[in-house]
Amino acid sequence: MKTSTRWTIAVVAAVVIGLLLWLWARRDAPQAPAKGEVAVQPAASKPEPKPDAPATPIAEAPLTVTVYFDYNRSDVRPGEAPKLDDFAARLKGRAYDRLDAVGQADRIGSEAFNAALSKRRADAVRDYLAGKGVDAKRIRTDARGEAEPVTGNECRSLGAENRGNRKLIECLQRDRRAEVRLVARP
């Protein structure tokens, strides 16, 4: 390296070091205030009560949905999914303690099988709603099996109670369901 190059590097390094020392010494000096206008946040005005507004809030309508299932199945049918989508959308912004998802089954099959099937149906609804952003920890599931039919005695005279009886299976469709209900805060 040439001597002149060395001197150039030394001078540049000395200038940089001197500039850094000067800036470091000035770091504690008070800064001059900025010139120009300062942005002022507008004062929030209090909303005036409307004269025709009721004094007490109106209670929101109860929020429930019933989802039906295919015979001997616990997966949410594509035709029933929009009901749950709408339920999840209406749930946003509402205050609630929990949701109750209660699974039901028709009377075909043993009580033990129907209890397990109705539990799977309630769990399927919980999982579907959780996939839509609803907090799964706030959904309580319950299984009622065949204990609470909505069809009552209207399907009694349709023949043998087995999976081969298509008329009976169609008649009992409303018993194969899961009901979801919002439990509001007191």
C-alpha cells in the first residue's frame, strides 16, 4: 500500500472518530422545539341521549339452532352447515356464558349405541363451530340418546324398528338432531 493511501485512510478515520465524539458529547444537550404547528387531537364530544331511546337495554332474542343428521351418522350434513354458519355469525359480538350442544338420536338401535351416537353428534357440532371461530371451551356438550323424541307416537305404526325399514327411518328424521342454545349471562 502506498504511503499516500495510508495517510488518506488515517485522515478519514480521524475525521469520523472526531465526528462521533462530537455527536456523543451533544447527546445530553437539550433539543430545540420543532417549528410548525403541532397536531392536536380533537376533543371527544359526549353523545347526547336520544329522546326516544328506551332507558333500559332491550334483551337480545334467544339464539338457538337445530341441526339434523343422517341415519346412523354423526357428521354435519352439507345442507345443515349453513345453519351453523349463520349461528356462528349471529354469535359474534354477543355476551354469553356458554353454548349448550345437545345430541339426540332416534329409537332404532340399543340405548347404549344411541347415547354414544348422540354424543358424537354434539361433539361434531362443537367441532364445526370451533372451526368457525367459536371458543370450543365455552361449548358444553350433552347426549340424550333416544330419551327426548320430537316425533312422539306418530311413527309407531310403520313396522319393525330396524335399519331395513326405510319408512320408519324417514319418519324419525326429526329425532336425529343436535340442538345448540346460547346461555346468556345473568
